[in-house]
Amino acid sequence: SACSATGPFACDYPVLIGNDDYYGGLGGAFTISTKSVTSGSVVLRHEMGHNFASVGEEYDGGSAYNGANSDSVNNLNNLKWSHWLSEPQNPQIEQANILLQAYPWLDLAQGSYSVNFTAEGLNGGYTRWLLQFTASGVETQDSFEATLDGVSLGWITTGDLDRGFTDVFSETPLAPGVHTLTFRQLSTPTSGNIRMICNINLHEYGPEPMFHMDDSTFISAYPTYASSGFRRVRPGNEFCLMRNMTSEILCSACKESIWHQFLSRVSLIDSVVRLPSSDDLVSMQLNVIPVAQFRPIPINNEQFILQWMRNGIFQINLNDLYQWTLPLSEASGVWNVFLEFRTDEVRNDPSNLLQFTEEFTI
Ligand SMILES: [Zn+2]
């Protein structure tokens, strides 16, 4: 009702913005974010991804793994994004091992948070590792510490109280065996906030090309672990903002899904109109949504292919003409106009969502 209160056609898409300075949000019937200057837009673009595209999560530790960016580990030879694979002749499940996945959401005033994990390291062929964690209420460098086996991981404060994202990457393999990761507050907060360890993910990876990381845009089958431990695969490593909220880019499978979703609702043919002309002439004009060659600055090799058919016969002399004039004797009949949209962002269109047609009679 807030959307309709803005007036007819004034609200394209409703978004609820929580009146809160810190991280939060949700996809679903509506996109929800907060007014946080540090994380509001980060959350917004991720949740809008869920709503604009038919895609689930790509990050570990969730529960919603469905849509164009998630597939079964048993579907390697028929992945939903097989037409986007960087090496389609050689699909592989990228060699990764998840060591930790936790959402402690713990107030560190209650004590430090320590967790043990068992690395395989070189015994499993894993040569490098990535720890990702988020913490909030840690606005100064002396407020918080993260250590691995007692050694500082070199955490750096974002300088504000909002939930902040930290990546620690190492190309030194973890020693096989048990390790301890510890998070603790180093000082008591003075501003009434609490210092919190929010979530933790730790993976070890195989070397190139067992695990493709050097090319951040590589599309393959990367293992993703639900909170239940169930394993799925996703298209990319850390490239897509449906996995990594700090990314500003969607992977090709997610972008393609957005086109499919939009074009299942919208025809790129706006109207076919007959222009004023003398009695013995007919002038027709096709109006299209201004994408492809009608964008001010063309992108992604977008292109419209336009064909006209009269009484079941293609009029090839009218191909790609958006306006034409013919003598009435050559124009009378039943017409069909066919408009096809092409873009580098769509490679697969099984439902012909990028093809549009209109029929009219002169
Ligand atoms: Zn994606």
C-alpha cells in the first residue's frame, strides 16, 4: 500500500529500509535492507539479487540453495550453467574442503570464542586456505583480536560499529591436524555497544588448476555447504555478490536469470502503430523498449533482429526497419512482426523469452 500511495506508475519496485544504523536485511516478497551507510547498499544489492533473479544463496551455511546458481554435485555433466563453463569440455568439482562454518553471534563480553578444527592440509592436497569472518561493535584497533593457534591474524578495524567483513588468505598450507581459532575482545566497549563475533567460514583449497582461484571470473562447479552440511555446487568462487556480499558483481548465471525473470513479464515490443499517411499509402512504426541499438551507449553486444511477415510470407526487404511505408495494395493483409533480442548476458533461452511477436491487420 505504501507503493500504491506514491501514485500510479510512480513506484517501480518496493524496498523496505529499516530505520537502523546497522547491518540487516532479507529477500522474499519484498527486499529489506537498513539505512546503514556502511552495509545498507551491500545488503540491498544481495537481497535484490534474490528478488530480481531466480537464484538462491551461493555462500556457505545457509539453507536456500535453489535456482539458476545452485545445482546438485551429481549433475556435473548437465549443470544449469553448463553453457557458461570456462572449460566446458572438462567440468570438475573444484577441490575445496570446508573446515569451519559457524554463526556464533556471540557477545564477546561473555568470554572469548574459541573453536577447534582439523585441517587436512597437504595430506588432502590442500595448499592454501581462506578464513572469512565478520564482527561487529569493533570500532577501534584495540577492541578485538583474532588468533590462529595463538598467533594474531592481523585483523584491521573498519573504524565503525557496523558488521565488518574480514578475509585472511594464506598460500602456506595448514599443517594437518587440530588447530584453534580464537576471537576475543581486547577492551570493554564504552559506547553502550557490544563486541560480537558474527560468523566464521574457513576453507582450504587445492592448487591451480584443481581449484581455480587465480581467474576470479572462472565458471565451474564450486562446492557450497548448507548449514546442514549438505553439499551443492555454485558457478563461481568469490566473484558473485550472491556468495560474497562485498562483491559488486553478479556471476553470469545470476545475470542471465535476471533477464529471464524480467522478460517473462515484459515484452520489448512497446507498440506497433499506423502513422498518418495518404489514403493509398500505409506507414507503420514499431516502437521498442530502448535497449540494444537504441541505448544511448550500447552494451554487451546487445542487438535487435527485426522481421516482418505479411500473410505468412517474410518481407525480407523490411528486415530491421522500424518504420516503413508501402502502397495500400502491398500492405493489406495479416501481419506479424518478430523481434529478437540478443545480449552477451543470455546464452540460453529455452522458453524463447527473448523473442517477441505482435499480430495486426491492415
Ligand atoms: Zn551468482
